[in-house]
Amino acid sequence: MPHIKTRFPPSPTGFLHIGSLRTALFNYLIAKKLDGSFVLRIEDTDRERFVEGGVENIIQTLDWAGIQVDEGPYLDEGKNIAQKGESGPYVQSQRLDIYKKHVQKLLEKGDAYYCFCSKERLSELRKKQEETKQPTGYDGHCRGMNKKDLEEKLNSGIPFVIRLAVPKEGKTTFTDAILGDISFDNSIIDDQVLMKADGFPTYHLAVVVDDHLMGITHISRGSEWLPSTPKHILLYIMFGWEIPVYAHQPLLVNEKKQKLSKRHGDVSVKDFKEKGYLIEALINFVAFLGWNPGDEREIFSLKELENVFSLEKMAKSPAVFNREKLEWYNKQYMMQIDLDEVTKRAIPFFINAGVVDKTQVDGLEEFEYLKKVVDLERTRANTLVELVDSVGFIFAKDLVYDASLLVWKKSTKEDAKEKLIGLKVLLGSISESGWELASIEQVVKEWITKNECGVGNTLWPLRVALSGQKNSPGPFDLVYVLGKEKVLKRISAAIDMM
């Protein structure tokens, strides 16, 4: 059995799409499950859409996701793009001579031809085809050009492209690892451009040449690429190369069954990262967009996915990107991941929100305090951004809220004030050394019982006085985390408001 190789070939045209992360993940999992190699290749031949920094973003996103590249570009210690592997270069713009050599072979065999048609003619052709409701595509105008006319046009310097000479009879058939047997009538396959006028190859030529030369055995990609597959298979046949295994992933759609796109909100991996989604949750969620283990399990680490993933359990129907489900996953991981680790990941969000500055989280003591703050909300927040937003009041110098919020249901302002005055005295009597969660809860509950106070009309004003919010963590947790000095100050401020 040949060494299994999969690849992820993104174009550096901006931030990595969530659908591209899925493609990278599935190819990575195929390779790992079959003890193979995973290749990163940068497809940058569309120079008009090239975005500066796009390659670095791709590499950094895969690193963040824990998807390790066996061959291809990576960032060295100086954050410069380097490459590893024996089948490089792994950047298509550095492989132009390779494509020219291979397209020349196709020309010599008659499997490709020069096309001198102007943009104006092609535009007019398309317009007529659309008006007469015919399939759009090249009409083969230059395909039968005689040798003399061809030489004259080449010598005259007229711009040209090189097109694939698709056989106009028969069918191109292949077996997709997910979709099964698929067949295309050659008569409806376009004579695709292989080499553009600027000397750069199109996707169709470059992807086939690269996949063969790099030893790619399995190709998993989105089903939107399915119409391109017969063109690629024809090229494999024309070159006399072994055809790899194709596996077309189900289309990615939103809840309205529309193809997932930027028009429908955040779809780049960067968007989700900046909103405070944990990579473990995102990977787990993305893995289920078209794949299922076949049982009730939903929580899988990347390592576990490497062991259980298989193409046989891929779905054929579109995969729905359900944001509520993503939030559910994120919440599970927020609760499960070690508190130290969640706190470390939350620090940049605290700093970006202006809740704390870097000096407030530099030391061990500051970090231990931040852990207490994070623990207040990590079981309730959906994301790290939500967590930071929900505990921002902890760090506020002064709380701003309506005094009426301090009153519990049918209680009165006078009663709430009386309870706060009593609690201030009670909490003020607790020593710093005794300021522990269990002790605080015990002392307050005993005071409530002794004074025959209602639990709600005692703890509600306390919680509001400490948070300034209708919804917040419990009062005992707040008392413990805020600390004696801040607690007494906030209760005093609430009393003064009434």
C-alpha cells in the first residue's frame, strides 16, 4: 500500500474561512487515521486576489487549531515563511516552470490547444448562450486551428491562453469515497483554460500537477468542487498518472439552508477566535459538520478524532452550521478545561476589553485572583468575551445602577436598607484570615436565621449592591471574590443611595 498523503491547498486571499478549516481538519484526520502525511500547499496563482499576510494567517490559524503540517510552509523562529518536505516548493507561484513544462506535454500530444479569443468575443459568446438558454462555456473556436494560422498568431504576439482539449464523446466516471459512483457526459465539460495569458496556471492545471508530483493519494474537498473533478480526472488520464481517491464533503449551509458566506455573518476562523471561542470547541463542532461517529458521543478531543474519524461515516446531505450548537460546545469546554488554562486564555480578552491592564495580571498573586473571577462565570458564559463582559463589574471603581433594583420583589426600600446596614456590620466583623467562601456563607446564613430575616429580601439587596446587576453570580461568591474592603465600600454606597 502506498504511503497515504492528503493536502490542504488554500489561497491566501484573506482570513481563513470556517469551511476551509473543515477541509483542513478532514484531510488532516484522514492522514492521521491512516498513518500518513498531511501537506500544506499555498495556491497563490490568482495574483489579483492575493492578500499580503494571507500565508502567515493560514499557517498561524492551523497552528492555533493544533493541525500539524508534515510538509509545506511554516513560520520559523523569526516569524519568516520557511518550507519543509522533499516535494517542494509548496507555494505555487514558485513552481511556474513546472507547470509550463507539463502544459507543453499536453500541447505536444494534442490534449491542449492555444486559444487567441479576445475578452470581447468571449463576453459576446456568453451573452448569446445566456439569451438562448444554452449552457455557458467555450465553443471551441480555436480548437481546430491549422498549423499555419497558429504559427502566424504566435509570431505576431497576440495574447493567448492554453485550453484543455476535452473529448466530446463518452463519459468521465469516478467513484467518490463519500458520494459513490459519479459520471459526467464529456459533451458538457468545458474546454477549461489551463494556462492564463500572464503565464500563470489556472487552478485546474496546477492542482493536478502538484497533487501528482507531491504524491497526494486522497483528496477531500467541498462538494462545490465536484463539477471540476471530471476535468481533473481527464488530466490525470492524459498524463498517464494514477488517479487519487476523491471525497467531496457535504455543502456547508446556515440555518436557512443557504450556503455559508460572509453575507450571513462571521465566517472566518479569526472572527470566532476574537469572539472567545475555544479552539477545542471549534474543532469538535467543525468535525461534526458532515461527519458523525455513529453513536451518541459528541465530545471529542483532536487526538480522539484522529483515532475514530473515517470517510465511511461522512454524510452526503448539506451540513448545517448551527451557532447555538457551537455555543453549546464552547460552554462544555469552558467548564471542562482546567481553570488555570481557561484563565490564561481569558487574559488577552480582559486586557482588550480594558477591564484590566497587563500589569494587573503579571504576578502570581494577581493571576490567582483572576482565577477566582473567571470561576465566577465560566459555567454560565458561552464564550470568553461573554465571560469578560459578565464580570467587568468586579473591576469597576464605582457601580452605576438604579436604587430601586436593590428592593426584593414585594419588599420595601426601608427593609432593603435595614438588611444592608446589618450585613455591613456583620461582614465587617469577619477577619481577613477568616475571609473564606464557606465561612462567609455560614456566618451570613446563621445571621439570617437568628434575626428571622427572609432569605430573598436579605441576599437580593446584597447581591445587587455588590454587582449593580439584576443577573450576576451568587452573593456569597461575590463577597468572597471582591474581598472585604471592596465589599464594605459597595454596601456603603448602596446604603447611601436609599
